[in-house]
Amino acid sequence: MSIDTINKRLKILSDLQEEMNKARNVFDDTLENDPAYQEFQEEIKKVKEESSVKKDKILTSPTVRDLQEQMKKIREDIKENKEILAQELADYYKESGSLQITDEEGNTKRIIFSVKLVNS
């Protein structure tokens, strides 16, 4: 794969993103100028404010706060273990050359690698 091919694809993506942004702006302008839509948005805003007050009352309960903290810790543990697993799978592939593993239940799983381009 040549760098020219990659650069052409990047240009296509850039052009498509620009086209999407223009369409989104026209869409947003159309909605902003629609009185029925604006009235609907005001109704939504009012309902959200009312529900937020009720939700805050519920969320201040000690039991709920404890559960939130517990879930937060579990989410952090899951994220950390996924990162560790990703590194372990990369190491496994380096050592074995295999893109498949069999889990404890006998299921064969395939290792896939995801690559994306970021600015440096």
C-alpha cells in the first residue's frame, strides 16, 4: 500500500467530513427557524429541568450514592483489565504467532488488531 493511496483516502474522508458539516449546518439552521420545533425544544427543556430536580432527590440517598461508587470502581477495574488483556493478547501473538485462543469454556476466539491514524 503506497502513501499516495493513503493520502488519497485521507483527502476523500476530509472532503466527506466537510460535506457532512455543511449538511449539518443547513439542518441545524432549518430547525432553528422552525417555530414548532422551537416550541417543542422549550417543552423538552422544561421537562428535563423538572426531572433533574426529582432525580437529584433520589440520587442523594446514601444507598444510591454507595451503589454509584461501587459501580464507578467496577467500571475502572473493567477498563484497567481490558487494557491489560489487550497487552497480554499482543504479547501472546508475538510469542505464538497465533491469532486464535481457546477460552476456558472451549470457545475459540480470534484476536483482531485495530489501527487508526492520529495527529502527532
